[in-house]
Amino acid sequence: MRDAMKKLRSDPNKINPLVPVDLVIDHSVQVDIARSENAVQANMELEFHCNQERYGFLKWGSSAFHNMLVVPPGSGIVHQVNLEYLGRVVFNTGGILYPYSVVGTDSHMTMIDGLGVAGWGVGGIEAEAAMLGQPMSMVLPGVVGFKLNGKLRNGVTATDLVLTVTQMLRKHGVVGKFVEFYGEGMSGLSLADRATIANMSPEYGATMGFFPVDHVTLQYLKLTGRSDDTVAMIESYLRANKMFVDYSQPQTERVYSSYLELNLQDVEPCISGPKRPHDRVPLKEMKADWQSCLDNKVGFKGFAVPKESQNKIAEFSFHGTPAQIKHGDVVIAAITSCTNTSNPSVMLGAALVAKKACELGLEVKPWIKTSLAPGSGVVTKYLAKSGLQKYLNQLGFNIVGYGCTTCIGNSGELDETVSAAISDNDIVAATVLSGNRNFEGRVHPLTRANYLASPPLVVAYALAGTVDIDFEKEPIGISKDGNKVYFKDIWPSNEEIAEVVQSSVLPDMFKNT
């Protein structure tokens, strides 16, 4: 467009975005190096080498256009950066206040809905039109009211909740609709929990999953470094326009196109897979479900492995060490994705699982590709502050970079001996990741079974080394004293997690990142 302006003998510098544009670079980093203290540096160097021309162009663009902010590589995942820094909730333009809204060229832009902001993903042409001041047109959607009651039980995570919500909304049918969450159960959900649920709107099919602004939202804005004056302005504006929800006051009955209701007390630990995000499996049923997946004909819940081959063991040599792999063995365990790495409770929960495991002398098999890719630098800071990162490192969950990594398929190569063992023996190998999508072939071409799980469960399954396990009855491993270690022995309580979150996640971390 600037070239066209120049041909018309006009000033090309007049071509600029008419609305604020934020460009966050997060899709290029790949887990080429893992299980190493130097993984972050090594992967970033490879990323810059492979994208030198692109990044040079983007650096030029960062100073060539007005009204555009370029967030450089290595800063984090766009949706988490948007939540922690960029999202404004209410715009103040020359004294005129109006609600913040956002569209972005990634489907999980809906994460910002957890902050009380209307936002969703669009195509590139739509985004470019919006940059140039064109309005967005859409059919007025139906709005599904999703009422939340009660509170989550001890040992249940926000990931368990979002996988349950995803299954319910998929069954209800919400494609092309808005979902609004409400009810007294909202008061027990942190902003990070809400963002986790909003993030997976594409997986449950809705245009957005919206959480109205309340006191929890305001507390999060203060935690993440927004000024007291800004937060006061946001609250005053939203209250004046009847857009603020005060759950301490009696609530009027809401009118929606349709309704769903969930008692948070009923949510149980679970994972989803092996091929779709809404195929939720309660943890207590996982072993039986895996066995049926081996038996079933090829499909969303089946691999059609003949009975005589289901107990096949493939032996190989891993850098001189004898090793073996069978159906259901975990070869990739990744703490990844904006869905979960934005949530301190599950991230620090994973670190507590690692601590308990290390103290008992448990280890992760060296051929399992483990990785930790935080959605922003704040995660690194509070893991360091808590003193727990060293335990994750000890199990191989070293930080590998700040970006989407394994969740979008940038998992990098498996060790060639592992790849050969899988391919030569037709093994149904597994990935366990804290991501939001698990379609076959997305995470890695050689992992046919891919399960979505909370970060603490990712660590637990890495320790077990297989998804073919009943955590209630079978041990995860053997302690250094020779005793069997069970799931319950390494799982932290909600109180333990809350205590470390309270002491480790501090406002200054957001201001100085």
C-alpha cells in the first residue's frame, strides 16, 4: 500500500494502522534441544538462524509504522502476553472511555475473554481490514449461559475443569455462539482459571467464552502491574454502564438463548484423548480406556492393534544403554501452551510434584523427551522464586524456550533410536502435553496417541513412562529406599499449592519482565 501511495506521488508514510496493533512472535521456536541447562539459548539461536530474514523485516516494521508494537521473539505466547500486559479492558482516548475489544490471527485469542474483554480469532484478511479501520460484520450470535456452582475439590485442577467444560459444550453444541459464564462458583475461580477456560473456546466450538469483569478481575489487573488509577477508572466505567458483576450482591435472573449448569464439586481429575480435545477420560478409567483404544477399530478412540501384538516389547539401545518401548509408552512429555502455562496454580503444582518425586528418588526415563516452555518470563521468575525449578530440571523439564513449541507441533525430533524403535515395530507411542489440541499427527508424526493433561499430570505420566496405568492401584515407580511410590504420594494438596503461589507470584515480577 505504501508503494501504491508512492506511485500516486503521495506520502507513503501516511499508511499506518488506524487502530493499535500488537505483533507478538511466538510460533517459530522449536524444541530442537531438550533436557539441557542450555536449551533456551540453543533453541533461540537456532530460531534466529532459521528466521533471520523474517525477523529483520519485522524489526524494520517495528519502527516504520505508527500505532504498532512488535513484541520480539523469546518474550512469550501472544495470548499470555496479551493477558498480562497488553489487554486494557477499557480504552481511554482523549477522555472518551469505551470497552476494549480485540481480534487476532490465532484461534486462541479467546483467552482474553477471561479478563472480561470481547475477543476472538479471525482470518488474516479480516485482521488487515480491521487494522485499516474497517468494521467487523457478523450475524448476531446466540448466547449460552453456563452457570457454575460450588468449588473444586482438593486435587482437582483448572485443566480438569476446562476439559470437563469442553466436553459439555461440545455435546450441547455452541458453534457460532457466545458462551457467558456466571454463578456463585465464579468467586472461587482465579483469573488464571478463567483464562484457561476461555482459551479453549475453539475446542468447544464457541466464538468466545466470556467472563464478565468482577473483583477477581480487578485484583489480577493490580497483580500484573496496571496502575491503581487505571484499575479505578476501569471499575468506575464498568459499574456506571452496568457491566461490572458484584457477586457479593443478590444477582438478578439472567436471560440466555440456552443454559448449562455445572457443580464444580463434580469435576474430577481427567485427561483428554487420544485424538480429540473433547474426548475426556476420568483418571480412574484411563487404563481401561487405553485398553479399549487398542482393541477398537481405527478411529477417534481406536488403533486396531491385534490382540497378539498388544503386549509387544520393542528393544533398542539408547546411547549404549539397553531400553525397551511398548504400546502406550510416553515418548514426549511437554509442559507447554498458553492454556496452562499462564496459570501459576498448575505450574507450581507441577513443580511440587517434581519436588516430591525427586525427594523419593524417582526419575524420568532418559529417552522421554521432556520440556517446559513458559508462556512468559514471569513463569520463570516465580518458579525461581519458589526454589522449585531445580526439581523440574532434575526430571528433565528444563526450560526450552518462550513460545508455542510442542502444542503447535514444534516438538522437534525424537532421538533417532527411539524413532526407529517406534517405526520398525509399529508401536502406538504416546505424548502427554498440557496443550489444547491433540489431533493425530499434530504434536509429532510418530506419536499416534496424544493426551491433554494438566502440568502436574504431565510430570506424573512422565515419571510413570506410560499411559497404560491405573494411578489408584499401580505404582508410578520405586523409591530410593526400594518402596513402591503411588500417585497419591507425589500429588500436592490445594493448600500446598496455594501457599507457594501466595509466596512466589509477586506484582514486581510483572512490572520488571
